[in-house]
Amino acid sequence: MEENMAESGQLPGAKILQLYRAWSDGGAGLIITGNVMVDARALTGPGGIVLEAHTPLAPFIDWAQVMRSRGAQAWVQLSHPGRQVRAEMGGAAWAPSAVPLDLGKHSKLFAQPKAMTAAEIDETIQRFGAAAHAAEQAGFTGVEIHAAHGYLLSQFLSPLTNLRTDEWGGSLANRARLLLDVVRVVRTRVSTTFCVAVKLNSADFQRGGFSEDDATQVVLWLNELPVDLVELSGGSYESPAMQGRTADGRTLAREAFFIEFARTIAGVARMPIMITGGIRRRAIADDVLAGGIAVVGMATALAIAPDLPREWLAGGQRVAAIPRVAWKDKGMAGLATMSLVKRYLWSVAKGRKPASRYSPLFSLIIDQWRLKQLAKRYRRWLAARS
């Protein structure tokens, strides 16, 4: 998830603690944070939380304690957005190649990316390691390396966004090099009992992109590394399969979008497999677990119903009403869907019970206004740092 609730200094604060306390009290067994950025110059959103080598740890210690207060595992999702950086933020849009986002008339919302140098690639690898070390020092029990949804590591994996001809591009082995090197470096910076997971696209769901066969091979390579779990998702900003929509016309399951591929992967993976994407009913969760998948991820469902695990464990059958926005403009529909989910998150973070329904249009307007205010604050903070 991406909460966009950072306090000044891009740190976790009272709203984040209230939100994650609700999930901890709600009975989740594993709580993975929303995107936590490894580089303050590159954020997925202006309210993003940043964890670097010299970031003050006190707010993160509080966050970890809240997440673990009912016995859950508490993992930090480490991410770098790559080219998926909003233009108004004024940060760095590093990417494997200078291939801009293609969102039609909405493309101008995102920065023109810059192809990374070898030194910038190495710096980024070390940043993931430093952030993982800091997360363990703060009391978290693991990290998840985000290599899905079109963020930087996913961009290196995809032949659509990685046009490099050096050792970081071309063959799948070269395109996967950054992810595998990040895993190796992270492992050198944390203890053997600290969990290291990877979030991986089952596919880009774009013609000519990262495929299911590619993902299978990457998991086989990850088998050779000390990886504790692989979470399977799919898509990117251009093809939001994680919201149930694809750019290449493929049809996803109504719930557990990536279930068929996950079952195939579970047959070759040595580590547990987690599936995420659209799960909202207990019967579907039970079916996923019975089919050999170890962990059910339900971020959107738990944004709407934070106590769903506790209800299900008590024998309830409550269904989370995940919002769907069926506008003709697919780009705006995707933004509105994210805005709706964030509106549920904000309600929980303020200690309120979310409404049964929200207006997609009004939610989008509120979210865009909030993002503009946060972008101003972020630009001031970034300028002061430099």
C-alpha cells in the first residue's frame, strides 16, 4: 500500500501509528508497511516515508512496536520508484533507460526519466542494504524488496523499460542482476534471523513485457538465495493489473487475480509464496491456502475492514466491498481507485469507522489537493537537505 501519510521530514507519525494499530488489533499475522523509500530524492508520492542510513530511528521504533503489539510479524517494504515519479515533486527519476511513462494525455504528470550510470546503480544497491539494516535496528522483523508494479527493480526486469546494452540489460540474466544483487547486499547487512522477502510481478501485462516465463526463471534464481518469501502481484502504472485491469487485454480472476500463476510458481519455489490482488472473501482465502499458497495478502480489503482477519478467525464471513471505478478514461479510473482506497486509509488513521461508500470523483479531488500540498512541503524539505 501507499499511505502518503508521512509527517514533516518524511517520517512516520501519529496517523501512521493509528492506522497500523488498527491492523495489528485486527488480527493480521504479517503486516507489511506501505512503500518506504530508500532514497529521499525519489518518492512514489510526496507523503512517502523515507528510510536511509542516517534517518532518525525513534519514529520507526514506535512504528515497529505498534505493528508487533499483538504478535504479528512486522516487515518494511523497501522501494525505489524509478521513473514513476510525479513531475511536480522535483525529485530524481532514475531508470534503466530514458523511457517515459505512456499514460496518453496523462503522461505529463510524470517526470522524464534519466538512464542510470553504473555508479548510480551501485549507490542504489547500497541504499537498499542501508535501509534494511536500519529497519532491523528499529525493531522490525523483516523487509520486503519491492520489485513489482513498475517501480525501479521491476523496470530493470522488463524489456519494455530496460533497453540497456551493458551488463544490466539485454538478457533476462542481465535484467535480473539488479534485483539479485540487492537481495545479496541486503542479506549482508542484516542478521540471519531477519526475514528478507521479494515482491515480484507475475507479469507486466503489457505486450512484449516481463512475462510469466521470465518470472518463473527469476524465482528459480531466487531459490539459490536466502529469501524467506516471494509475494506475487502484477502490473504497473501503465497496466494496473493489481487493480484488476490490464493493458494487453488478458482477463484476470475476479478475486485472487494472479492465483493460477501463483500455483505454478509454488510448485517450483523453495520459499513460501504469497499472493495478493483483490481477495475479499473468506472462501477465496481458504481456497488459496488449500491450493498450496502459504500467505494471503489483502491490503485493499484491510483498508476497508481492518479487523477482517479477527472476524474470520472467529468464524465470520464478512466480505470487504472493494471499490471499482468503471470510467471510460482508464488512467483517471486508476487514479480514482487509488484515491478511494486512500480515503479509507485516512478514515482509519483518524480513528473513524469508514463510510460504506465514497464518491470516486470527490475522493479524487480531495486526494489531488492533498498531494499538491504535500508536494510543496516535500520540495521545501528536499531543498533544505541539499
